[in-house]
Amino acid sequence: MSEATTPERPWFRRHRVAVVIAMVFAVVLASFGGWLVYLNEQISNVPRVALDLEEAGRPPRVTGKAAEAVNILLAGADAGQGPSIAQAVADGKWEPYSHRSDTIIVLHVTADRDQAYLVSVPRDSWTRIPGLGMNKINAAFAAGGPSLYVQTLEKFSGLRMDHLAIIDWEGFRELTTAIGGVPITIPEDIYDPSQRVQWEAGKQELEGLPALQYVRMRYGLENGDFDRIERQQNFLRAFMKKMLSNGTTSNPIKLTNSVEAIVKYLTVDDEFSNGQMRSLAFSMRSMEEEDVTFITVPRRRYATIDGQSVVLVDRQQTRDLFRAVGNDELGSYVDQYGRAEVLGKAKDVS
């Protein structure tokens, strides 16, 4: 096919959700070339939430060229049988522990829009949560909602978040079904005692509940939550490939179902305008799969504190990691520390 007739591949890269998340958010942002009017209408339907953040307590805004980069805090939330995230905060109140977020990702888009990085934060990371003291980092969202979630992650990372995007796990399930499943290779037989699922070695097309069970698996994995993070990142990578494939982008039914599934379960902060979403999406439209890197916050060790199994992160390296994010120099960070925290090959992810 000649260059003149070859459509430009959309950005959709990562996302949610963690899987949720990340890619999920990316799909909303872009991916649909000629569907500008339709896409704009759908973006307009995305619920917004107001964040209650005191400017004096936030990390400073980045200056210089790095200020053109974008940092979006992503959350994979579980609403259970309760109201949506937007409904839960519509009256300015938050019912503690009515929603949980076990997937925490910082999406960094470089200033030149040539690279994107997804930095996963282990949900059991032991940190200080304003008003709660020391706790697992995922308690911030459950206890205080979106505002406390952003506040806690900013203090943990020292990085100012430009925007927030949340997708409910139900949306993730619908999205995997909308695109006809996601191809995943499981390297060896493994049993999940918590969800009571036996995973057989080999290539599988996961959608709906099995897809959710795959990314949520923790027990039975050698490295617990860190292996689960790798699973989530691996799934997002495969999800992205499927979304960018001709079979999805050229299929109006799959594409429409995907967009509507995302919009139905996505929530963003009220300062994330339609124009900003469109601008970010189209500025990244030439990005390729190899331009996306998945990283995990480095751990020092596991520990038991107050009867809880927690993750103690490597504070120095974590500071270096998020300093690199703020300075728009993550490529240099990866070169300095090697690729220890970078997602490996798909066939090696348990």
C-alpha cells in the first residue's frame, strides 16, 4: 500500500487501565482519525470531578522546556455496587472505602511527544498519607477519594500531577470484550488460590472476567504485587497492540464500542478540558509501539508493619526516578539504572 493511502496509526498506547488504565485513557484521547466530531462529542460526555488541593502544599510547577511535558495520574478503581466515582464526589463528600484503587500509574508524555512512559507504583508502598499517618499508598483513594489520592501521590513522588484520570474496572472488562479479546502468552501453568483460577501455559485471548482475573492475580506469583504489576503492564502492552491493529481501527463497530465503553466508565479532573485532550492526542499521533516504556517504582524489600505486609521502596532511587520524570529525562534514568525496573519480554511475564 502506498504512503498516500496508508492511514496514520493512532496514538492509543497505554492505557489504564492498568490496565486499566492507562491505555484506556489513551484511547479516549486519540486513536480515531477521521472521527473528530464523534470523538469530541464522546469526550464531552466524560464526567469531571473537582479536586480540593491547596496550592501551597503542592510540588512546584516545572519550568523551562520540561514544562511542556505532561504527567497524568491514572487510577484503576473498583466501584463495587456503589455509585460511579463522579457521583460519589458530586456533593463534595466521599464515603470512605466505598471505592478502592489498586492500580496506580503515572503517565509521562515527553515534551517533544516522541516518547511515553508509564510508571507503576506498588499499591502496598508504605508512605505517609495526609490525615492518616503511615499507611499503604492505596489507602489514600479508598479513605479520601480523588483529592487525597492526588495529594498523596504528589507527596510520595515530589512530582506535580497535571491531570487525573480514573477508570472503573467494569469499564476495563467491557473494553476487552469490545475489541474482541487481548492475546496473552502464559509461560507456564500457574494457579491463583485467591480467585480459584487455573492458568494453562500457552497463548490465550482474554476478555471480560478472565482478563480482569489475569491483571488482578497476586497470590501464586513468586514476587506478589510486583509480578502483578508486570502482568498489568504486559496486558496493557498487548492491549495497545490490539487497539492499534487494523482489525480494530478499521472496524467501526469495535471502535465505536471501545470508545463508548471507555467514556462510560472514565472520570477525569475538571481542569482537563476537551481541547487539552484533543491537543495531546493529536500531538502524539505519530508515536509508535516502541516509543512506550513501562517502569515500576524500585523496591528495597518487603516488610510486616502493624500486622500488614507492605512494600518499602528504595527511596533514593525512587527520588531519582521521579526527578527524572519532572526533568523530562527518563531515558537517562533508564540508562543509568539499567533496565531492572523496565518491563521485559512478553513471553517471560508470569
